[in-house]
Amino acid sequence: MRVTATAEFMLEPAFFPPLEPNRDQGSSRDAIGLGQRVGPGLDTRHGTILTLEDISVSFDGFKALNDLNLYIGVGELRCIIGPNGAGKTTLMDVITGKTRPSHGKAWFGETLDLTQMSEVQIAQAGIGRKFQKPTVFEALSVFENLELAQKTDKSVWASLRARLSGEQKDRISEVLDTIRLTSSVNRPAGLLSHGQKQFLEIGMLLMQDPQLLLLDEPVAGMTDAETEFTAELFKNLAGKHSLMVVEQDMGFVGAIADHVTVLHQGAVLAEGSLEQVQDNERVIEVYLGR
């Protein structure tokens, strides 16, 4: 039985008796399940970290999402593509609690009902989002940005008394190495290149230990070298985290994606490998062009 998330629920590990697989989930869910269990309190017994079923969102009569179904597997790197107005941003808004669907179900793991959770609760549960434009604290150093982003008590009193532990320093060093900013550790974030700011913001998300990362057009405005590194970074993060990448750069999509979902008019038009969706007649007609 699914239960509605509460703050208390998310703070403690949860244990649930085995359930029979949901036969109504469909082949998409069955195909991507990786059968892992992720993190304390998050039940992913069926290998699915995100389940969206029959999601609809309307704005003044316009259906931004129309009975959308989407399943993301544990540790998967999924790319979402589609023409402008297809519903990609609204999809991420629903997942992060910014927009409430008028209809449908949205589950994080098997038990956390995203439609009943606040944006803060969803972030604390393990969903991190990166917008297209990097948002870093430009007056602070790279190190200070990562320090500020870590999962700690952010109250004024706690912040005044805070001292980094050896473990916290090691974690920051690890993230710096992951995003290749070790040599810029003391540099003000405002002096970084556009691509480096993107990497820093990804590092800030990683400091939160997210289980699902939502990334909106992460390579927009990057150099070829930065785009190549981003592809390498995402492939290294997949498995440790689940990633959902919204992207228009088909070369980048081809470099990272095992599974691609094409949105059109608020619904899933096609799914499969990049080669499969590129050969789909409907996808060619509405998105890729002939």
C-alpha cells in the first residue's frame, strides 16, 4: 500500500513487506527496472525511482501535459527531447512540486506521493533540479559555494557555530575533483566561465546527495570541450544517481543516452534508443524533420 509522505517519514528509514508487482505499470516500467534499493526511506523494490501515470496539467484551458506516462529506472540516464511547447519544463515542474497536476499519480520510489509534498520536502527526499541558467553565488569562492550547499542545519545559530568536519572536507574535495574545479577552489564563482559555473552548480547539487537529478539543457552555451566533459560526467554519475536530462543538442543526446523519451503536445510520442526514435515516422514528422 502506498502511503503519503510526511516530514517524519522522510527522516527515518522505512521498511515495507514485499508486494506483488503492479501488473498495470506496463512494459515501459518493466523494461527499465534495475532492481536496486536506493537510500534510507526510499523503496525502489521494483527498480523504478520515478513513476508518472496519467499526469495532466492545464493552464487556462491549454493542456501542457496530457495523460502523460513516464517511468525512470534506478541508476538510469534518461534523455527527454521534443519541440518547444511539448511540456518538458512543465514535466520537471510537476516532479519538483512547483506545479500540481490536475490529474494523475506521481511517485518517487514506491511510496512517496509527490503530489502531496511541498517543494522543500521533495528536495529533502532526494530530487535535485538544475535550471538552464546557472545559479551560483558569484561573490563566494567555489569552495564556499559547495560548503553552503551541503546538507546541514541552515539555522543562523548553527551556521555561526559551524566547523567543517574532516568528512565534510573530504566530500567537498571529492566533488571538486568530480567537476574538475580543484584548481579553482578559491576563485570567486563570478570569475568562472559559463561552463565552469554549470559544473559548479552540478557540484552544489551533488553536495545534497540527490537520488534523482533533473537537468535542463545543461550544455547550452558550452564550448565543445566543456560539452564533451559534461557527457563524460553524466555517464560517470549514472548508476550512482538517476538522471533525467532535457536537451535539444542531439549530438550530446547521442553521446549519453541509453533511453530517450520524445514529448509532443504534453504526452509521450515515442520511447527507445536514440536510433529507434530517430527512425520513428511520427518523431520525424513533428520534431526531427525530413
